Amino acid sequence: MPAENSDADIATPRCRWSLALIFGFAGLVQLAGPGFVRRAYRRWDYPPKFYRRAGLAEVLVAALLADPLTRIWGIAIGAIVTWAAVITLLNNRQYVWSIPGIVMLVALAPASLAAGM
């Protein structure tokens, strides 16, 4: 009789894939550079076109999270990218907008614990 999957065995891959999708979508939006993204980066005093670098980093994180061999690198780089975004938002007194980033950081913890799965 095959062993049944526990909720933890199912939730961890869902968490990793959800994170990869979120990073991928956010990266593609930033790479596209719609007006609201460009205005936000300008308001935060980042150099012109910096949003493209951030978008590229997020797409890279999504790709790394999708591959089991590079997942730990995706988690590490994703944590750095997300931490920088949260710090930027907090420095600009956008406390409510920093909450999703904090949730992402919390979600990266179980993904890092199960990186070998």
C-alpha cells in the first residue's frame, strides 16, 4: 500500500511554486516598466531604468526556485531582493505596502527548510 502524502509534503511544493509564480509575475511587470512602476522608482530616488534590474533579479529568482538543483540559490537571492524591497518601502513610510513583502519573507522560511525535497 503506498504511503499517503501528509499535508506538509503537499504544502511545501505548493509554497515553492507559489513563490516562483509570484516572483516571476512581479519580475515581468517590472521588466515591462508600466508608468506606475517607473513613477515609484523615481519617487524612491533609484536610478533610471533600475526597475529593469530589479525585474531581471525577480525573474532569475523564479527560475532558480523552479529547479530543485538551484532552489536554495533562488531562496537566498529571493530573500535578499525581498528584504531590499521591504526596506525601501519602510524607508518611504509605505508601511501597508511592505506587508506583502514581509509575508513573502516568512513564506521563504519553510521553502528553505525543505529545499532538499
